Amino acid sequence: MTFEEMKAQYCGKNIRKKPKHEEHKMQCSCVKYFRLKYPQLKNMLFAVPNAARRSSRNGAYMKDEGMLPGVADLILLKSNRFYGGLCLELKTEKGKQSRSQKDWQKDAEANGAKYVVIRSLDEFIKVVDDYLAEK
């Protein structure tokens, strides 16, 4: 009996599938592109590590330090003529924003930031290049 057969027999069909890390790969590609194209701004685009699994103790510690649910995956701390900054939420083709992400988006937009849900490297390139061209 293979391991997969044994899992199916003893654990049933509701086994969590291994994550494919599609968003991770896309985010890495986006950051690499940005840092190559805009080396003068390389430190102005940064990630907010909200998605990692943590112990409840560590989670409480980080909340006390200011961690918030729903914060965008990438933030470009550079204003243009229209916005105070650019917030980028990366999602797969089928990915959907959580309630806390939608709430955070509303707050970010209400306070002068541009917020975009990105679904591919090509979309990231277009959004960022257009944003930075608006001076």
C-alpha cells in the first residue's frame, strides 16, 4: 500500500492539499522585477509578513507591536501626483480577498493610497510602471 492510498483509507478525502505557493512565487518575481527596474526605489517596496502561521503567544506579541490583519502584501512607499502610496494585494487567478483585506483596502483608499489586487507579473508591471509614471 502506498502512502497516498493509506492516507485516503485512514484519513478520508478531506485532507488538506499541499499549498502550491503560487502567490509566493508571483510576489518574488514582482519584487525582483521592481528592484531591477527601479534600483533607486528598491527599499521603498516592501512586504508585510502577515500570512505566516504563528503560535498564539507569538501572534499576540506581534499584535501588540502593531501587526494588523488584512494589510496588503506589498506596499510601495512612494507618492505620485494622485496618491500617497501604492498597496498591492497579490492573488492567484481564483484567489479572493478576505473580509479583513477588504476592510483594510477601504481604510487605505480613504487615507489617500491606491490599492490594487494583482493577479500576474504582467499586471504588476503595468500597475507599477503606470503609477510611477504619474508625476
